[in-house]
Amino acid sequence: MIVLVGFMGAGKTTVGRLLAGRLGRPFVDTDHLVEARAGRRIADVFASDGEEAFRDLEQAAVAEALAGPEAVVSLGGGACGRPATRELLAAHTVVHLDVSLPAVRERTRGDADRPVLRRPGLDALHAARRAVYADVAALTVPTDDRTAADVAAEVADRTTHPLVEDA
């Protein structure tokens, strides 16, 4: 199992789809699993039920995805915040798609479907999550100023050649 983690705007879904195609594996996006379970968009879950309810759904989706067949799995940006989720990740190849805050702002400009973007303190949140991603990941791949295809190719190369490790 290859699990992609990173801040919003890192390209986890786009890179994940390309990577899955390169490796001949299915692609699973836990945000899509959450929306399917909830029967509504994540932004609506946040608005009506709150972040904690969303995180409960998210943790269940991560557990489901990681218990399934070999795949490329993309986690939501805050999924690694819970210790139980980090424990689940320990048995898998975790890749941190690293994105700078200026790139996040550029890539997510005008995106109304990301409730966390509307909060104050985005700088601090980015820094805190980046530390968590670095802690859980075996490999960190920068995404700024790169195409998704280039990032997917690097991840494919570095995860299929175990001697090339980051951590």
C-alpha cells in the first residue's frame, strides 16, 4: 500500500491517480469515501456536524482503505492528526507530498470546498501538519513548481526501488 499524505493543494489526488495508473493499482481517495458515507460534501459535513464528526468519518474511511487490497491511497490533509490514524499508517509506505504555503495559496485560490482555508492561522496549521507528515512518512517528495506527472514518476521510482529512501 502506498499512502499519500500532505497539506491541501499538494496534489495528492492528481498524483495518486497518475501513480496508481503507473503501478497498475486501484486509487482510493479517503475524502471521496467520506463523502460517499456521509451522502454529502465534506464542506457540508463541516458546516452542519462540525470538524470532530468529520474527523470520525475520515478515520473510519482511512481504516477501510488501508484494510483493502493493495492500492494507492490519498489521505485528506488533516487525517494524520489523530494518533489512531498514525498507528494505522505504520504498516504502509507513506509518502509526504510536500508543498509550500505560497503554493497552497496559489493552487487553492477560490476553492470554496476546503473549509480549513477559511480559518485564521493557516501558516501555523501548515507548519504543524508538515511536521506530522514528516514524522509518519518514509519518503518526502517536493511538489512546488513541478507537474503531477513528474511527481508521480518520482514517487513510483523511489517506492519501487527501496534503496532510495528519505527517512
